[in-house]
Amino acid sequence: MTDAAPQPDSLQRLWLSEAIRLREEHAGALDDAEANRLARASGGDLASRIQQRALLLARRDGQWQALLHWLQGARLALVLLAALALLSGIGLALAGLGDGSRPVNVFWALGSLLGLNLLMLIGWLLGLLARDSAGALGRLWLWLSEKLARDAAAAQLAPALLLLLQRQRLARWGLGLLVHGLWSLAMLAALVSLLLMLATRRYGFVWETTILGGDTFIALTQALGALPSLLGFSLPDAELIRASGDAALLGEAARQRWAGWLVGVVLVYGLLPRLLLTLLCLWRWRSGQVALRLDLDLPGYGLLRQRLQPDSERLGVCDLAPAALHQPPGGGRVQGGSGALLLGLELDERRPWPPARLPKSVADAGVIDSREQRRLLLEQLTRYPPERLAIACDPRRSPDRGTLALLGELARCAGATRIWLLPPAPGETLDSARLADWHQALDQLQLVRGDAAPLNWLESGHD
């Protein structure tokens, strides 16, 4: 059987495992008999079987689709935050320089361009020391992602992701990558806007103070411009700085030196630190993601150990073929996803079985009645799925939920399945209402009915 849905990557499989564990902790154990059986058949260690079980349950119950919706919401939230970052950067440049009608106070402009960025950076560093992995922008992104997903099955997804990442201390680096990436975008927008405004308008630069002396501004200006000057940006000398304290200088050279100093300071102290922190978070995220593992010591996973990795397997006994599966004399065994198989489900003992002589290419699984026979048959079909499977049912019985669930499981173990509703014995009549219930239930399961003996279909694949 194939699944057209996208396949999860390693992080998403771990994420789903944590989400299923949280769901079972809050709502109780799930009906997982089929998922456990398929996970055991997939092989591998306990962690891989837990992940396979979680994926099967998530696809059945809608959490895998909810995760895809959550990721779509997360991308949309990221686009919205990126647009907000671009607009914020442009706004910072406009607030710093103004419309050119008045001289620009260099330190007021610098505070407008870098002040909020510096405060948020200090806040992120303090949160890093205090092990606050989210931060304001990170929490906003998580909140927006959940709101935009609009899926009730996504309730455990965000907590599961944070719990998974916090075990390797990856949440701080993943959300840090988001935060610093957005701030890099904002500062890039501010820098580009600053350059465009300086290129299209004439600005004069001054500094003003009431209680501080001019020497303080000279020292501060040259200290801030020392590092950018190493990259080729201009650094006003002491005379130019002192003269700018009285009035905005009208000379072209003075304006260019102040403009070069302002651009260099914004680049070196605004954009470059955020870019470097973005790269650091990206490196830590990728290196830590490789080391992500499930914590198998958690009680929720400990309960799955016996169901997914029985003691007999851990002792080395693997893939024992069930002895109870009936085989016709001289018949072949269904192996390798090929062949055809006929079985009866909860039939009256007075009905002859098999109902007719079977071709040699069709195997007989007998009549399945007990729970143990069901389990053994499902284990067998999981390991050796037939290409074609026909299931004979007695339409005189009501199609209860247990029978329909078993039909669904059996159908998922074969390439193609047909349900054979046996005709009544001579002298018996069928209840038309009950037969209609069977037809409706099989249609809901999307199972094909065969009103005549399906031996020709089993033998050749054609009616």
C-alpha cells in the first residue's frame, strides 16, 4: 500500500512521538493494536518502533495532518513577522533621519536606529543565562503558528516540540535563529533605507547637549567609529566634531564624513552582531539536531517496551511464523507480497469450508473465530502480505464495530481486497435490512463487495 502524503523527516518523527506520548498522558492509552503490530513488523530498535507506532497513530487520528497544518501556520506566521521586521527597519531609518528639513542630531539618530535592537539583544542574552529559551519574538511566533493552524488535533504539538528540543537545549538555538534572523532583516532594511535617504536628500549633522561637555562627545564619537574605520568607513576628526556642536556644517565633505560614520556604526553595531548570532544559532541548531533522541526512560515510553519489543525478540527469537494459520494440502504459502488468499470470518460451523475446491494458486487461511486466531493471522499478513485477499462473511450476522475494524485491518494488509457476502443456505432467507447495513458499512470502509464466489478473481485478478 502506498501513501501519497509527504513523508516525515527525522525531527518530525521524534516530534510526533512526543505529541502522541503527551496525548496518552492526558487522555489515556490509545487503541493501538494495529499500530503496535505494524511497528513490530517494521523491525529496528525500540526507538524506531516507537516512532513508527506514533506515525501510524498520528496518520490515523489526524495528528500528522495537524502537524502539516501547524507547519503551514508557522510559515505564514514567519512571513508576517518578516514583513513586520522590514517595516520596522524602514521605520527606524525614518525616525532617525527625519525628512531633512531639520539638522540630524547624530546621537539621537543613533539611538533611534540601534537603541531598541540593543535592548532586545541584552534581553535575549539575559534570557539565555536564565534559560528562557523562547523570548518575546519566539513566543509571538509560537502563538501565531498555533492560531493560524486552526486545528484541534494540534493542541499537543507546540508543547511536544519544546519538550523535545529542551532535552538537548535546542529550543534556545532554534528560536534564537528565528529572533536573530528577523532582527538581521530589520537592521538590513534600516541600513538600506538609511543609504537611500542619504543618497536622495541633503542632511546636516549636529550634536546637542546641556550638561555634558564637548570632549565627551568627541571621545564617544571616535570610540564608536574606531571599529567601522577599520572597514573603510570615515571617522570625523576632533575639529569637525567640535564644530558640529555649534551648527550643522554645510560643507559637502563634512556631511559625507558624518554620513559615512553613521552608516558604519549601524552596520558594525547593528547588523553584523545579529548576522553573527544568526550563524551561531544555525550552527548549534544543525549540530544539536543530529543528536536528538527520544528519552526512553520516560514512563510513557517504558510502557511500550513490552508491546513493541517483546522479551522473545530481545532474546533473539524473531519472525516466528504462526502455526495456527491453516494451509490447504499441497498449497503454497503467501510470501513476498504476492499470491492470493481466501479466509472466512466468524462463519457458522455448519457451513462447509472451503466452500469450493480452490485452485492451487489460492491459499486457504481457514475460518477465523477467536481473538488469538485474529492476532496470529494479522501478524502473518503483516510479514507476508498477499496480492489479493478475499474474506467470506456471513450476512446473517450484524456488522458490529469489531468485525468492521478487523475487516479494515485485514484490507490494509493486502494489495487488493474483496468481501464475499455468502449466499444463504437452501431453505434460508436473508434479512434485507441487515444486508443493507452490510452494504452501507462496506461502502464506508471503501471495500469492494463480491456477490459471487471470487475464485476467478483470486486466481487471475480478473472477474
